Amino acid sequence: MNSLKIILTGATGMVGEGVLLECLENPEIFQVLSVSRKPSGKKHAKLKEYIVPDFLKIDLDDENFKGYDAVFFCAGISSIGMNEEEYTKVTYDTTMHFAKAVLSHNPDMVFNYVSGVYTDKTESGKQMWARVKGRTENALRKLGFRSAYNFRPGFMKPVEGQEHVKWFFKPFIWLIPMILPSKSLTLHEVGKAMINAVQKGYPVSTLEIKDIKNLAI
């Protein structure tokens, strides 16, 4: 499949920005629609932006989503300081509403969801965030996309040119991959694996770190 058209969320966060930059540099990508609450600050011939203040208010028949091959859902938030109801609204409700809106126009599309290491697919563990993420993963697989992949990356090293990197994270960027290589990825690998998931597919729907590295080759 050539000339892919991608919808991407989370461009103003570290993961989304890294995946966006990979998409803009990849010759297989024809267009990227960045859906975000605020502008990404990026300018590129391939990039279109759609500013949506509240994802839960997106019309399920929104014509802006028509004609795309895949979604790279990189938006997310930390659960620190949130109760389960609040975190569910931001993580589960928002993701599912968005997924239904894009699916209504693109029944043959692929949905790539950035989840997290130790996500709980049983939805019954002790960690609140892991239960909610697991519920989201499980629900996405049942929606009816051609394929729905759950990406569970560990530490992700930013790609060159990224601006959305937390200040407290910067001193450890070069250290962690050396100390924990099996738990580390680059955002180049994450982005490349997402693109390959659309073009080549993958035998399992939940991609742990080793799977993401394999698919990025």
C-alpha cells in the first residue's frame, strides 16, 4: 500500500510529535491529518491540522475524517492525581468516541493505539491506569476496524528535532537506553512500526517492545 493518508492525535505531546516527524519524513506517507486541542507548531506540505477543543464533542459523522487509511492514536495523559472516573473519561471515553467517528467513514482502516507496558488486559488488576488502558485495548479490538493494534512501548527516546520533551526527562534520554536496552525504544522505531502495521500487518494485535522493534525493521 503506497501513499498512505494518516490521522494522528497527540502531536503536541512527546510520543505524538515523534511519530508525526517520522510520518512527515517517510515517503510512503502522502498526508497526515493532525487532530489536536491546539496547533502543533509544525509546518509541512504533507500536514493538515484539525483543532478540536473537546474530542468527546466530535460529530460521529464528521466529514473531516473521510478518506484515511489509518489512525495513529498517540494522545494520552498520566493518571497521577486522577481518580478512576476521571481517568476513564479522558482515556477510555475519549478514545472510543474518536474511534467510532473515524470508523464511520473508513471501515477498512487500521487503528494503532499507544497503550503502555503492564497494561492489564483482564481489566481486574490492582493498578487503576492499567485496568482502564486494558479496557480501552479490548474495546478497540471489537469495534470492527480492519486491524486494531495496541502498542505497548517502554522508554521512548525522542527523535531529532523534537520540541515537546519534558525538562525533567532530558537528563536521562541518553542514559536509560544504555542501562535498560531491552526496555527502550526510539520514537523512530515506534513511528516506523506503526506505518509497517498498516502496510504489512502483524500476527498479534498487542505489540510489546520486542514486537515493535521487529515490526520497525
